[in-house]
Amino acid sequence: MFALCFFHSVICGRKKFGSLGWSKIYNFNDGDLTICADVLFNYIQKYDVVPYQDLKYIFGEIMYGGHITDDWDRRTNNTYLEVYIKPELLCNMILAPQFRSPDPAKFNYADYSNFIETKLPAEQPIMFGLHPNAEINYLTSMCDSVFSTIMNISGKIGGDSGSNENQEYNTLMDYKNRLPVDFNINEINERAKDKTPNVVVCMQECERMNKLLGEIRSTLEDLRLGITGALNMSDAMELLSQCLTLNKVPASWESVAYFSKKLLANWFSDLLERVKQLQEWSAKEIVCPKSLCISYLFNPMSFLTAVMQNTARLDGYPLDNMALQTTVTQIRSHEDVQKESESGAYIHGLFLEGATWELGGQGQQGYLIDQKIKDIHPKLPVVLVEAVPVEKKKTIGQY
């Protein structure tokens, strides 16, 4: 019962770590603990030997597992039960660092209560089996939430209205002047002699980027006319004005953009980098870059599908029997890629969370290792993506 309560507190406490705790938000509650305690009582009353496997199945797959919809979360949940619910509990087993299970032969209810009050360690990531960096993520998210709330509440109140309007106008014009021109789809289409899968992906990305650039350009121009008095200020203009002041990405831009959590200033700089990559890709012969930043695409999966289509056409394989095989190369930066891959494609722009990458020795592949303190999102080296028949895909030693 003590271990069951500790298990309940741990899986509920993981929620605060966001996606590092659980992939989705689950409604674990005291009702789950109460029902599991009743089941535990009934089993112990009826069996001469404690059925540990039965209890772990009921707790992990039925009671608490009934909330869980993600396979990785289910594995995490069941792993806790494998560690906590076993015979060693009765022999001062280590439940967490500096925290052992009490000796039931020497403890009564009052002793258990006192033990919890006096011996329970401070709530740290290591108590949950998580890396210390998880605490940094949690505290950073809390600070972002607090400051975001303060900014939303305060709005534009305070300060000189004239200087605020001038600053807003300068910000608006800065974004407007730095905004790239639209891609000429007709010209790209004329230069595309062979409509390969890569060319089709490039054109689709250019079309979606044009839609985003057009939305940004038109809304900024409307707001400029509204500030200068040429147009009446509408609700949409007011919202855009507020977003420029609060450094938030306007909802109308987000609706036609890629998913991103960046604030407006960083978001706009990121947009310029995405456009730059598309400009290089769509120039002259419309050749894919030596290494493509896949996270700069609106639809990254379309490029991965194009890799499979290219291989299927070249080698005469049926497309529905192809699978992607990834290899993390020894090339740490995409700038060091000398030439295109002979098979598949090089990609970059991927980051790790919860681990870091160690480059292998001469002629050896690298491997995942524990992340370093305060290095929250280490960069993954250049990755080679190849398409292979399903039966030839590597499965051993792959994450």
C-alpha cells in the first residue's frame, strides 16, 4: 500500500514536467488510488501468496492504464510498477535516492505517517527518475507563463502614447521592409524541366510560403494605413498592433504558417532563414541543397516521401514496400557537407530532448548518451535518410 501511494504521487507529479513527464495530459486522480487500494486489500485477503504480477497488470493496464492512450506512456507507467511493486519492498528497498521503504515489522500507522512527514526527500527530478535538466524546463515554462500573463494583463497601459505609437510604427516598418518578395511560381515551373518528386516538394513549399508572405504583407500594410489615418482601425488591425507591442505572433499569421512556439522577433528571423533555404533550392536548376534543414519545411513528411519515391523509381521497387532508414553521420555541421548523398538525402535541423549524441570513433557510428547539465536541446549531427525495402530495414540497435 505504501508503494502504491508512492507510485500514485510520482505519476501525478510527472505532469508538471510537461512532455518530458507524459506525452499527453492524463486525468489520474485519487479515485484511481482508492480503487487500486480496494483491489489490493481483496487480493491480500484471499491469497496466501501476494500475486505481484496480477496486481501490476490491474494497476498498470486497467486502472491507471485505462487513462493512457500513448504506448510510450504506457511503458513508462508499467516500468514504475515493475520497480516499485515487488517482494523486496518488505526489506528496506530503495524506492528513490535517499528514500527506502519502511520495515513493516517495526512500523504501525503512526510510524508510517511520521516517516512520510520527516523522511520524504525534497521533490526533485531525480525522485521521478528524470534528469536534473527536467527541472530547468519546468521552471522555464513557469516563468514564461507568468510573464506572458503579466504582459497580457498590462497590455499597452502606461508610458507616453505618442512614443508608443512611434515605436509600434517603427517595428511595423522594420518587418515590412525586411519581408522577402514572393516566389515566382510560373518562372520556377518553366525552369523545372523534369518534375521530380524533389521539384514538386519545392514548388509546394514555395506556394505555401507565398501564402504566408502575402498574409503578412497585406496585414502590415493595412495597419500602416490605419496608423497614418488613411483607413479606420479595425479589430484585426488592433489585434495585430497589440501583437507587435507584446512580441507575439498574430493569429492570422499562425493560421497559414508552420507550427512554432517562438516569440515574434525570433519567429520573423526564423522565417527569413526558411525563405533563404527555399530561394537556394528554387534557383536555376532547382536542385535540393546538399543538406536540407527539414525543420524549415511546412510539410517535412512530403520530403521524406519524395526520398522514397526517388529510390523506388531509380531501383524499380514498389513504393508501398519501401521504408525509411536513418543514419546519424559523423558530420557535426551541415556546412561541412561536401557533396550530395549518392543515395537518399542529407538532412539537418533536428534536436534531441532527454539525451545527447556522442560521435563515434574512426569508422564507428555514434550513439545516444545521457544529456549534459543545462544543455536542454542538443543539436543532432547531419542525418542521412535513405529508402530501403521493408525487409532490409535495420531494426537492431535502432531507436
